[in-house]
Amino acid sequence: MAVPVEIRRPEEELEVEREVPVKISVDAEGRIFVDPEIFWVSKRANQEVRWILDQGDGKFLVDFGEDSPFYESQFSQDSPLSGLVRRDILPHDHRTYEYSVWVGDEKLDPGGGVKP
């Protein structure tokens, strides 16, 4: 006699926040920091990044150049959400995408990745 088995989809096993926050900070000497230094978004969970400048209403620019895993390549205080990962991007636990963060004339080149 067959035993019924409950099949669960992976996204049902663990609730995941839709937004992955990346906090942009500038120290007293003008150096930029991001937390986390490398973000990871889940393609399966439809996650997207939200860049947040912790100095209130300041301006910032995030630029992936020609190698963005998202449909857009630039983000700012006016458009801080990355949107979904492009359909043609395959998740990979070790592949990261370098991007630049600009606050004023200062620049930092952190990274981000796409997991399943």
C-alpha cells in the first residue's frame, strides 16, 4: 500500500524576506562602507536589493556597469530597489558581480551574488 508523502516547495520551508538591505555608510574621513560587503539574493524567492544610505537624505549612486545581474544597472536614492534578477542569470554560490557605490566623489567597489 502506498504511503502518502507531503511534498513541499523549498520556498515554503523557510520564510525569506523579499528585500535584502545593503546599508551604505560614510565615516568621518569620507570613506564608504557597505554592510554586507557582499550581498546575496535568492532568485527562487524573488528577492531584490534595497540600498540605504544611513546619512538621511544624502545622494548615492550604485553602478553595475555592463555586468548587472538585474534588469537595470544603476540605482540611487531615487530608485534604491534592484528589482528582480534577470531571467538569463543562472544562480551560482561562488560567482559575484562587482559594482561601484559613489557618495560624493568617493567610490567603493563591493560585490553581490545570486543564489538559487
